[in-house]
Amino acid sequence: MNTPRDHWIIPEKPFTSYDDYRVLTGESAVLKARQMAPERILKEIELSGLRGRGGAGFPTGTKWRTIRNHPCTTRFVVCNAAEGEPGTFKDRWVFRKNPYALIEGMLIAAHVVGTKSLYIGIKASFTAELRQLHKAIREMAEAGLLEEHELHVVEGPEEYLFGEEKALLEVISGNEPLPREAHNPPYEKGLFPTATSPNPALVNNVETFSHVPSIVRLGAASFRELGTHDTPGTLIFTVSGDVKRPGIYELEAGITLRDLFYEVADGPHEGHMLKAALSGFSSAVIPVDMFDTLADFASLQLIGAGLGSAGFVVVDERTSMPRVAQAAARFLYVESCNQCPSCKLGLETASHALDELFDPTKATSDDMERALYGARSAPQANRCYLPVQGSILIPSLLKRYTDEFEQLIQNIAPPSERIMVPKIIDFDEKSRTFLFDSRQALKSPEWTYDEPTAPYAAARQGG
């Protein structure tokens, strides 16, 4: 039987119904919120220190207040459920274990900002999660919680940029997943905007919304008892790669990476040593000598890395870091939308230069210079963060593991195979094995797929 853990999102056993959820959580957070003034709820969210769990870590209360104070009265609440950061599976785990907290959080947000219109943008490929979501919506509608609210579920494409909040709004509006200009953020140009009505949208991540109900039930001070001053509460970590016990773990923010990788995930396989970790493809590589860093937004930023969506891909000494750079560069190049030429061309330059390093007839020291130039030149008047990711991650790998790149140029590097991008499509809890999307290797920069000519071997997943 489930036992209550204040402010935890993931239950010990998946909730089978909304009634099951209510037995564990007790008081209805939605009904309680509707008896409270929106300003009082907003103040609790601000005092809680809750930060967005989608990657940027923006203060949730500040975002909510911006929408609430917007002069345009046509507003929307939107959940970004288009999870696609390499190495991350946390939001889909919430859908599978506890979709009720997400919907409660969205309904509370709607009460605060003053809207009846709610949207969830989710990939059409998330079939298991969609089943759980629709079931939860039906149950909560039957419980009378949706009232006059309209909660729409919009199924979108597989593209990485679908998860960028401006592109997500474009998809919900019926367009392609193409980010808008940087000066058109969701709080200024929201859903279905017109020349006279910008229709601001409050966009939060699945995990962010899911934290809201417990804050309403138990208060900001209670939430702040968990985690760190910078990052209160819990985080849902995804740990994959070369560890004995890969998985999804909800823990207090502020655990050290060393404890996360060696204690929670049980450390490296016998006879091997951990070498580095990647926080998705969004920030600098984290070498093993920095594993004593706290897992919160500020601490990881101070070492030049980032928490991102708390999805860590851990690699041991067998992994070629030039292969990691090659995989990251190609992924970002392929997923770039081509609206900003410097992004597409810069990442193309970096990707092709890194490819040449693995061809003994072409590899030269110029390849490293071109990879650096391409990556660093990518973010220019960019509409989204993708080119910035390339400008941080690729140079960090080249700088930290220069010797490995130079061995390729000198043709003395040990043989290695291409690395599969850790784009997770499923997790088997019993075998503790992540399944990666093998089709990503067949995706072209035009967002089409080449036909496979041979079976694509799965990379080591650590499970």
C-alpha cells in the first residue's frame, strides 16, 4: 500500500485511480485552492521557491504573476509534455505513475491566472502516457473538478524542438514546431494571438505543475524543508548509461552527483571507472572530479554545467569522448529547424568536422578548429536555446578531453563505434533497462528519415 511522502510526486506504487490518489493525498488541492483568493495561492507559490523543472529553472511564482498581471484577459494554461532531451524520462514517468497531480496543478494555475482554457502538448508517440492521461482526465471530470474548464490534449510531432515552449505553442495553434522570435515569449504572444489580443500563455513543465498541489495543501514552508535554498523540493532524476542500476529516482534536490551515481545508481560496472556525466545535451560535460557538486540549479551552474531536466547520462572509461561530441553535434545539427542560418550552418560545420576525425584519410588538426568555430558561431540572433547548447557542450568536450581528439588526428586512438544518442523511448522497471530510439540515427537535417540499410546495433545502456 502507498504511504504518504509529503511533496513527493512519484508514489511507491502507481495510482490506479483518482480515488486512490485522494486516499493518499487526503484534502483536494483543487477544491482547497478554489476557496482561496488567487493572490494568496500565488504568494505561497512564490514563497515556496519552486523553480521550473523543464530545464531553465525559472521561478514559477514570477512566471505565474506575469500572466496574472497581464492586461490581456484572454489567457491560457499550457503544459509542456513534449519531453525529448537526451537522457531524460521523468515527465513520462509522472504520467505513468501519477497524472493526477499534473492535472490538479494545471487547474490551480487556471484559478490563479483567471482562465478556463487549458492545453497539454504531448508527443503522439507517447502512447502509454496518453492512455493514462485520458483516463485521469475522465476520472477528474466525473469528480466534477473540470467544471466549465476546457482541457485539450494536443498530440504533436517527434521533433526535439516541439519541446521548446514557443514551438509548442505553434504546434497547439496548428503549425509546425518552429520557435518564434526571441522577443515573442509566451507571456507576450501566447496561443491563437491576433493583432489586438496577444493571449498570453502560462507554460510550465509536467513536473513543475505536479509540485503545485502539495504546496497548496501543505504550504510553502513545508516545501522549503526539502532540497536546498536555491532549489527547494524534490527532483525527478533520470540516470542512464554505465551504472549498475539505471533508473528514474525522485530525491531531494541537493544530493551530490557522487551519491546519485555511486550510491543511488550503484556505481560503475565491475572492473570499470566512471569518467564523466552529461546533463542531457544542454550544458557542459561534467568530469568525474566534479562529481561532489550538489545537484541543484546554482551549484551546477557554478561549475559551468547545468541541472537541465535532471537527466544524467553517465559514461565510464570505455567511452570515447570524441564519439560523444560527434553524437551531440549531429543530434543538434539534425534537430535545428533552419530558421536561423547561423545555427544550422554552424552546427553543420561542427558535425562534419567531428565526422572527419574518424576518417584517417581526412583527420587533421583543422578539424578541431572547425568544430570549435562551428559550435561557437551557431548562436546568432537565435530564436531558441538549441544553438547555445551546441556552443557550450561541444567546446567543453574538446577542451576537457583534448588528448583523445589529438589521438584521432595522430591515428593512434583505440577503435570505437558510433554512440547512439540516448533519446529514451521506454524504461523497463524490472530489468532496469532504458530503450533508446534507434531511428534517430536515420534522421536527416531536413527532418526526414533515411531507409535503414542494415540493423542498427543498440549501444550499451548500463542496464
